[in-house]
Amino acid sequence: MNITYSTTAKISTDQAIDLYIRSTLGERRPIHNRQVVDDMYKHANLIVSAWDVDKLVGISRVLTDFSYVAYLSDLAVDIQYQKRGIGKRLIEETKSCLGPECGLVLLAAPKASEYYRPLGFDQHPSAWTLKKTVK
């Protein structure tokens, strides 16, 4: 398996939605609202992607100031490619694009809550979220 990583590859809305579905992240992302997914990628500061030739198999989507903090809003790997180090490498590639003092923050998906501790992440007990209200 020869996976390549890129910070410059263009990712279409269809490719992103397809990967979300193939990674189970689609259960928690607005995959039925193409405009929102399109905006998610248009406004991200950093996107690191993993490719098996021309097939998108992993993604790290980040909102950041590149100096103090980066919010890793999506880390997704195709289920058929999991447990091969792709997620770990996506995090490493992401960190390499950030300043040396920049922290990395994320909210883990319930199924992935134990994935991050062996990668050096500390669990934070006081994260808060404000749910959006639908009018």
C-alpha cells in the first residue's frame, strides 16, 4: 500500500461526503447538505488528505491560527484503510504544518474516544459545546 499525503490536493464536496460515509463520520456530519459541506472545506485553514492513487482515503480538516491553537475538526479514515497508521500520519502531517508552540484540540467521536491517548493527547474534562438552534 502506497498512501500519499497532500496539503494542496483539491477535494470536491462529493469526495468529502463519500469519505465521511466510508469512515462513519457521516453519522455526525451534515452529509445531506452539500452547501454546508462545501463551506466546511472552503473555510478550513488547513486540510491534509491521504490518497491511495486517486482515491481519497483519509482527511484532517483544521481551523487554526497556526501559532497558538488548531482545532482538528475532522479526522476521517475510510474503514477499509483503518488500523494502518493513516490517522496517526494525518495528525503528524497536520502538526508539521503548525508552529512549534501550537496546540491541537479536538472533540473525539464516541467510537474513537480511546484512539487519541496513545498518540499523546490528554483528555480535557471541561470542554463545552453550544448546540445550534434551528429556527
